[in-house]
Amino acid sequence: MKPGAFASAVDFDSYWTSAALAQMDKISTDDHAQFQYYRKAGYFQGTQNPYADLGELVAGLKVGRQNDQERTMAINLGLALDDMAVAPEIFRQARVMGLGTWLDL
């Protein structure tokens, strides 16, 4: 990844290689305990321990990006958080491209 890049793992440890994860300067998660639970279950084996959780960052207990060269990644295991962040952009792009089927519910 380029210096200064941000990544969000919305794939639950499926598509990121150990080499890519090793490039990250800081990894955050939404829940340290949940991250460790899944690590013990076999996920995130090539992933460094998260630097901070979302609450620590929002409360200012830990600083986020400290310079514009840091590569940062969010691994939010409450996947709905990522879905809510990404879904509007996917919807916007689908409309622009004329993709999808409107369902009357």
C-alpha cells in the first residue's frame, strides 16, 4: 500500500495477505476482546495486535494517524459498522452505472 493509505477490512480476514498486513503502521478494531477471540479461533494469524479500539480513538485516549505517511487499517468485527459506511457509496456507484434491480417491498 502507498504511504498514507487507509484500509478497512470488510472481508473478515479473507483477502488481505500477511505481507500487506505487515505494511500497516497502525491497526484499529472496534473491540480488542472480540479480535482476540477470533484470533484464537484461527483468524487474523498474520495480523499485528491492534494499536487501539474505536472507543480509545474517539475518546482521545490514543491518537490516530500521527503523520501523513502512516498506513492505517480498521478491522471492525461488528461488520454492520463497515456495511453502513460502505453501502451508500456502493448504492451511489450502482445508480451512476445503471446497475441493480429496484424491488418494491
